[in-house]
Amino acid sequence: ATNRNNITDDYEISPDALGVGINGKVLKCKHRRTGQKCALKILKDSIKARQEVILHKKACENCQYIVQVLDVYENKFRSQRCILIVMECMEGGELFNRIQQRNDNPYTERDAARYILMIVQAVNHLHKMDIAHRDLKPENLLLTNQSNDAILKLGDFGFAKEGHNEPLPLTSPLFTPYYVAPEILYHNRYDKACDIWSMGVIMYILLCGYPPFFSEGGHTISSRMKNKIKTGDYRFPDAEWRNISSEAKSTIQRMLTVDPVQRITIDGILTSSWLTELTSDRAINMNALQDVETRQQLEAAVASATDDQRRIDDDLDIEI
Ligand SMILES: O=C(Nc1cc(-c2cc3c([nH]2)[C@]2(CCCNC2)CNC3=O)ccn1)c1cccc(C(F)(F)F)c1
């Protein structure tokens, strides 16, 4: 259900690009009638582009942690058919840039947990819909605004894949199971498991500011780096990791498990002590009570309230 009228009838498109990715350019645009600022992703029409739109639209329904799709147009530019995805404008840009800005002091566990929780909720929403994102990275995680309490949302469904849209569903009676290979049965599980691995890398970077696997020679992936990933060979260097909790490290270890079958699932992360401890409101209140004086006042108040309660109970006993 894409719009066939010309997008420029409804939106004013500004030339400055917000970001250029491998599968599309993102421009700023403004809705003519409402003035709403939006982001516009331009894709050359293809099966892949249409698949991206279908999955992104499906994924963003009822999930505040996925960039909202507002409109989709099918227009011709210079005789090239294009698919145009209009999205809510994420004024905070990419998490990637935010991490780079903080290179000197990475996030505290609480800040990191706040972002991780939003990513986990987005991925949980996808995995429950049997969709694997398959391209989780800080460049595809966008912030609603420049403030520290901005909401983090997942974008770019260019690599996303839906579980059972195999040509012949495995469950159909026409399917003769004798010849199916294990990877076909595993396939979708692997796809979801790779999202967990990527989240492990993102969590590691949020907590220390650098990636767990890197090649000395800069950005190009070297065969040494490939081997480190294949064997799960990474460290928690003391300088940055000494003051980070063992729960955080063990959660990362469960996510950066080489065997996808052994790797923690999204449910495992949602119920992990590290995440629940750091993001439950109790943790946040305790955090607010950081000021010892307030805590002592509160404890004194609780003590006297308990005494009062005891006296009332005692009185009650006498009456009864
Ligand atoms: O990018 C911004 N807003 C934005 C961006 C997107 C967006 C979608 C996609 C991407 N961005 C990229 C493009 C390639 C680079 N990575 C990000 C990957 N794929 C996507 O599908 C969606 C909605 N609002 C923005 C808006 C205002 C200000 C700023 C800045 F922070 F730069 F000032 C950024």
C-alpha cells in the first residue's frame, strides 16, 4: 500500500543528507501541511527494497523502540523507479556518534543498561514476531534527541528476515521432511542468535568505549580478527573493566558465545540479573538516594514510623 502520487506534493525534501548507508541515502524532509520534520530514505525499487519496507512497517507497529515509518511512496526519479520511506526524524542522530563523542569517558553501567534495555526491547519485539534484524550496530541505532534521556530506536531493516517465509513452509504437509538439512530447521534460530551476538558487541563498546574484536590494521577486517571472532577470543582489559560488575561481564560472555545454540536468547537477557537490577525502578530510587544524608533521614523516619506503629499495635493489644 504505497503512495503513488509524487512525494514532493506532500513533503519538502531538503538536499542535505542525514546519513548515507550502503543500501540507501537518508535526507531531511518536512511535511508541507503539518510542518513535521521527517527523515526520508530513498531506495532503488527492487524485491529487497520492498522486503525492507514490508518488514520495517510490520516491525514498527506497537513498538516505541523501532523508528516509526510514517509514509511510503513509489515514485520515478529520472526514469529510475524508487521506493521512498518517510520516517519520524530522530533528532539525536546515531548512537555511533554519541559513543565517539564520549570516547574519553564511556557510559556508566546504569547509562549503558538504559540503552541496552531499549535495544533488548526492540529486538525482543522483533524476535517475538519471528523477525531477525541481522544488522544491529550503533550506526543503525538512533536517538530521539540530543539529551541524555533520549529514547534509542532501531532502524534500517535492509537485512531483516522473517522466519517462516521460506518458499515451502516446513510445517506444510506437502513438505517431505526426509531430505531437509539441519541448517534449514536451525536457520531462523541462527538469524535471531546473530542479533544477540551483535548486542553483546554493542554492550561491550558502551561499557568501555572500544570493540571486543578489532584488527590492528584499522577498519578492514583481517584474517586474524576473523579468527578472534570465530574462536570468541576477546578480553576485558583491566584498565577499563576493573570497576565493572561481574554480572555485566558474565552477561556479555553469554551473548558473545561462539556456539549459536549455546548463546543466551533474548528472554535470557530480559530476565538477567544485570539488566533487571540496573533498570528496575528500585535501582533507580536507590540511585537517587545516593546522598547518604537523605538515606539516613529516610532510615530515621522509617525507624520512628515503626516505633509509632508498634505503640499503636501495643495500644490495640491492650484494648482487645
Ligand atoms: O539522522 C538523523 N535522523 C534520522 C535518521 C534515520 C536513519 C535511518 C537509517 C539511517 N538513518 C542510517 C543511514 C546511514 C547511516 N546510518 C544511519 C542507516 N540506515 C537507515 O535506514 C531515521 C530517522 N531519523 C538526524 C536528524 C537530525 C539531526 C541529526 C544530527 F544528529 F546529525 F544532527 C541526525
